[in-house]
Amino acid sequence: MTVAPVIALSHGGGPMPLLGDKNHESIIYSLKNRVPKILRLGTPSAPRAIVLVTAHWTTANPTISSGHQHDLYYDYYNFPPEAYTIKYPASGDPQIASEIQSLMRDEGLAATLDATRGWDHGVFVPLTLINPKADIPVVQVSVLQSENPEHHLRMGQALSRLREKNIAIVGSGFASLHNFAEMRPLMSGNKESLRRFKGVSDEWNAALTGVTTAEGKEERWDGLRSWRRLPHADRMHPPNGGEHFMPLIVCAGAAGEGEHAAVYKDVFSGVDILTYYWGGEKVD
């Protein structure tokens, strides 16, 4: 039996990975090379579908894309014209969407279906690089406005039951850092800002890795329930602005008891950006 992997990847800023932005070179490399290997693309064990939890769709209750096809939602502004002509023609899967709704309701979550909302850039930007063939069905799932860690962990637990059906779970966010007040100076190449921020980032990443890679489910869940208490959490993700962290919590909830998390590192504007995954092929 093939158990599909779970990965909480870093999707970068807007369409910039598809526009060749220099600050995204490391992320682009990983999306093109590491993530396909983790997902076993191009092998007989490739997932039969991908459930993608996106940071760019926040709703009151878990919401699931349920159409046979979905247009793209270009949810970014002031980019070159080519950023608005991107296509990603993968199909949806209404049957899997309905199954997800049922599984989430079993977890006490009032999940709903949405057959019309387009796939946002948290979906089509990374998937264009990961699987340009667009030959694997995709079901998009929202994160919650409440940012309640327990509810996101339970969302992941519901999704975990799909893994034995060889349906991969992908969280698309930016768990290591998503605070524009901190990111803008780094992206401008300000070396003094990077020098001051690097130690903060390293301390946060170390604490986050300790929590996320715990093999025991209860230890992992307890650590993520209280993630706001980790050092510098409010600096890396502003209060009430943790939507880019939520996909990681969902993915951690989808990991099994005793399942070891692997980690790979990208570099974004001089800062380490970590991606965590469970199952799948190991990458350097």
C-alpha cells in the first residue's frame, strides 16, 4: 500500500517564483526539484490527487473547492502583464471534495463546498513549478480566519485518512516568516537589517523545528497548539496575521503517530526558510 506524503512548502511571494525573481532562486529550485521527488512524481507511486491547503483563502469554516474545473484567481496586484496570463489546467475532483467535507464533519468541523472560487496563487504558482504537466487532480482547501490551532490540527487529522488512498496533502504557505514589516528591508538587500534579523530568525526556526519534528502526536500537537509562545513568533507572523503558518499546522495534524518529519532549507533574501514533510522520498 502506498501512503501519500504530506508537505508544508514555502510558495514565495505572489507570482515572483514564476517571474524568475532573484530572491526566490532557492525556492524555485526546490519547487522544481525537491518537491516533485518528495511527491514521487513521474513514478508508479505518484499521488492520484493533491489536496492543497492554501494560506490565501481564509474562511470562517473549512471550505473545499468542489468543481470539475476551476479558473485561476490572480490575487495579486501591480505585476507585469504575463503574471495575469498564467494557466494551470489541472482538473478538480468533486468526489474527493465531498469526501473531505464528510471527514471534516466527523472531526466536528462544519466544512462546506465551493464549486466556483478560483484557485489562488497559493495553488497555481507552486504547482506550475512542481507539476507543470497539470495531470494530477487538485482540491483546494481554505484555512480558518480564527487561526485556532486545534481546529487546524483537526483539519489535518481529517485529511490524514486520504493518505492511504494515495492522495497527497500539501500545505502552501510561508511558515518560517510572513511579516512584511520585516521582509521589505531584507528584500531590498539591506545588509544591516539582515545582520540584525538573522539571529532572531535562526532562534525561531530552531524552536519551530523542535516542535514540528516531534514524532509523538501529542507532543507535536501540544507544541503547535501553543506556537504563539515560541520565541519571536509574533515577529515572524504578526498577531492575527498567521494565515501563512496555518498550512503547516494542518500538515502536522495529517502526520501519523511516530512519523518522523524531514526538513529542507531554502534561503530567501538571506534568511533560512524551512519546509517540513512527512513520508515521500528524502531530499538533501
